[in-house]
Amino acid sequence: MSVEPSRDQSDPAPDPTVHTALHSKGYLALLLIAALIGIPLSLIAFGFLVAVHELEHVIWETLPEALGFGDVPAWWPILALGLAGVLVALAVKHLPGHGGHVPAMGLAAGVDPPSYVPGTMLAAGASLVLGAVVGPEAPLIALGSGLALVAVKRTKSASGAEGTAIIAASGSAAAISTIFGNPLVAAILFLEAVGLGRRKTMLVVLPCLVSSGIGALVFTGLGRWTGLEIGALAIPDLEGERLVLADVVWAIPLAAVVAIATWGIFFIGRKTAALASSHLMVTTVGAGLVAGGSAAVYALVTDHSPVEVVLSGQATLPTLATDPGSWTTAALVMLLVCKAVAYAVCLGAFRGGPAFPAIFLGAAFGVLASTWIPSIGTVPGLAIGMAAGVAVIRLPVTSILLVVLLLGSAASSQMPVVILAVVVAMIVDELLTSWSVRPAGSNPGHEQPAT
């Protein structure tokens, strides 16, 4: 005799409100709205990323050449990031929303009012274009959230706090899928960040899947039809490499080292953010000068371009992964040190996301480890480093998925060390955070992402 399993064994006492919402005409209307807003939001997000990408070329390639420099001068980042500090400080001080989320506080996935969008985009745009070591993911979330609320302000189906939150989340998912390159990343990111029960998760994630799927389709088509680039995170032509026991064994200590270093970077970032809250202009400009100075030191010592230290690391990551021989061991060490310093101060003073530079620093450490430890292959070292680095966003499944997508066809053989590295990094991060909690209750460790 067979027994038919319950439809909701994982949810034995379903919330009747959620059950009603999932089967209502209003929820179907929300799904339709999520699909429709995915199109314009992906267009706007694509336009923002194209503008950032093209302006980066102007600042870091075209303008130096026009001024007669064969390569970017070592002092160029000091000038660019000093200017970025002034512009970001003005946006934070005078525009609604204080320039958006501070990246040192993690990756936020909240609801931003539409009035915050201009200030967030200006602060993030200045940070990204002029070389701050931050990524574009946080401003894209804010952009999607704010513009989605504008789009549905008069829509009856999205009335109420819950409908507003769902539409804001789906708008953010549509925008964020343009840079992560896959709609599943956006949906899983919001699933983990919101942290709901199974049926409530379905309520929020289905619109996010619809919106991000359509957004990904639109921006992929735009890239092919227009020929414009947005600098999406990807490592093309990475060859697979078979795991050996040494790779798995070394994954634990290497991930722990990356986690300790990243925790320290974020600790400095939060201290910088606290200082900026009381001395905005001085701290922001000073952080820009420190980051630019780190890039200048790197260029002078290694004879490499200072551009390898500034910016998020998206453009340099494919070369680092597929042609690590372009750097000597000493140059890799300098790259790690100088970019870590720049990343730490930029996290607290500028505006953007924390994920992309953390991925790059983890990748650089993984490549360096593979040169120092002969028993570790380059690709496993890369996978371990990236996984431990991106775990800083404190969303484990999202972190794993991001690294898997980056590794491409090489991912299938690296899954064990990717998962192990993320788990180890998050445990170490949590232990350091708990250890650093002071008796008065203050916590200089990571804050949980806002939801």
C-alpha cells in the first residue's frame, strides 16, 4: 500500500495569507508586471553599464593617449581618484539617499525610494568610472528597485507594502542580471538575502525569475545587436583541470587565509566609513588619494599598468586566469597588497558593490598560491581563491553559483573545492566576527545585508 506524500511536507502549517496570495488574480498581475518592467529596466541598466564601460575607456585609455602618454602614467590614478572623492562626497552630502549603500556594510537588497536613484547613480558612476575599487552590483540593485516603484506607483495590483516589496525586488533582479550574466544568480541572491519560508520565498522569487529572465534576454540581445560592451564578469576560454587530493586538502587553509584577509579589509572599510560619516569630504578625498597612491606604487615598482589596481578588476580577471605568466611572483604579491589597500579604503568612502573586487583578489591569491605550492593546479587555486573571496557577500549559494558561472566549462571538475572554500570562508568570517564583538554589544564584524 502506498501513501501519497503531503504536498507541503516542508511547510506543514502554510500561511493562509501567502496561500491566498499565490492563487489570487492580483498575484498573476504582479507576475505580468514583473515581466513587463524587466524590459525597460534592463534597457536602462544596460545603458548605465555601457556608459560606465565607455567612460572608463575614455578616462583610462583615450584621454592619456590624447595627452601624449604612451601608457597610463603612474600618477594618473591619484588625480582620477582624488576627483572621484570630491564628486562622491558632494553627491553623498547634497543628494537624497546619501549616494546609496556603503559597500563596506555588505550587499544590500532592500527597497530604495525613487528619489534616491539620481544620487545613487551619480555617486556610483563617479566611483566606477574614475577608478574606485568597487563593483557595479549595488547601484544596479538600487536602480532596479527605485525605477520599478516609479513604474508601478499607480498600479492597483502593487498596492500595499508586500506588493511594493515584491515589485521592487523583481526590478532589482532585472537590473542585477545584466552584470551577473545569468538570471538565476539574481533570483537566488534575493532568495538568500530576503530569507523567507518556502511559500513566501515562492511569492517573492517567481516575479524575480520572470523579471530577471526577460532582463537577461533583453540585455543579451542588445549586446549582440548594438555591438556595445558592458564589461560583464566572465572568464572566457578557461581550460578544465582535474582535481587531485592535494587540491582538496589545501582548499581549507587557503580559503581560511583569504577569509582572514578579506575580514581585515572590511574592518578597515567600516572604520573608513565611520570616519567619513563625520569628516565626509576629507575622508572621501583622502581615501581616493590613498587608493590612487597604491596604484602608483604598484606601477612604479612592477612596471605594470596602474589600471590593474584601480577599478573593480573585471577587465583584468580573464588575463589573470588564462595567462598568469604575465605577472612575476613579486608582481602578483604587489598586486595583492596594493589592490587590497585600495579596496579597503574604497569600501568605506565610495559607492558601489563589494563582490567583484573580492573575486579578483581571491583569484590573484589563488594564482599566487598555485605558484608557491607545486601540488596545487592553477585552475583549482583560482577556484578556491575566488570562492573564498566572494563569500564576503555572506550569501553561500549565490557565491557558489557566481564562481561556477565564472569558471564555465571548467566548473564541473572544481565544484568540490568551490563549495568547500565558500563554507570554510564563511565559518572563519563568522568566528572572527564573533571574536571581535565587544562587551558593550558593538560589532565591528560584518553586518547582515539589509533586506
